[in-house]
Amino acid sequence: MVFGYLIILVVLAAVFALITGPLRGVRHRRSDLGVTVADLEAARDAKYREIRDAEMDLRTGKLSEADHREIDGALRAEAIEILHRLDEAQAEEATDDDQDDDEGTRRGSGSQLPSAP
């Protein structure tokens, strides 16, 4: 009886492992700061929205010209910093991809001897 439950448990674990295998294989690469490219892209898009909102506030009279210049300058400086970090993370990701490709090529390029007749 216990043996039957054990077999069922092992089969269920194997099925679970097979189904979730592709999901577990996805790696999110992180830069040295622990931030993914997707995180930086989201931060970039949010910063662009903030800049557009500040421009709208200027046009609608919610901000004075002086306040807008100050806010816009700070937002654009932050956006530039995010863009630099995004460039670095994308370059690091591309380097990692190239290294992974090179390792796969080296492993698969072992000498193949022809089989004896």
C-alpha cells in the first residue's frame, strides 16, 4: 500500500519536473547592481512619462517656467543616468550571450573520429 503511494508520488514529481522545466530554464540576467534590463527599460519609460507630465503641467499653467526648467533638468539628468545604465546592462548581456555561445561551440566541437568499417 505504501509502495503504491510512493510510486504515484515519484510519477507526479517527474511530471511536475517535465512540465515546469522550460519555466525554470529561463534566466533573468542581472547587471552588477542586480537590476535586469527589463527593470531599466521600465524605469526609462517611467522617467519619459514624468518628463511628459512636467511638460503638460507647464502648458496647463500648473508649473511656472522657472519651476519647469528646474524639474525638467533633474528629470532629464535622471533619464540620462538610466540610459547609461541600460546601455551597460545590454552590453553586459550581449557579452554574456557571446560567451555562452562560445562555450557551447567549444563543447560541441570535439574531434569526431570516423567509425571503423
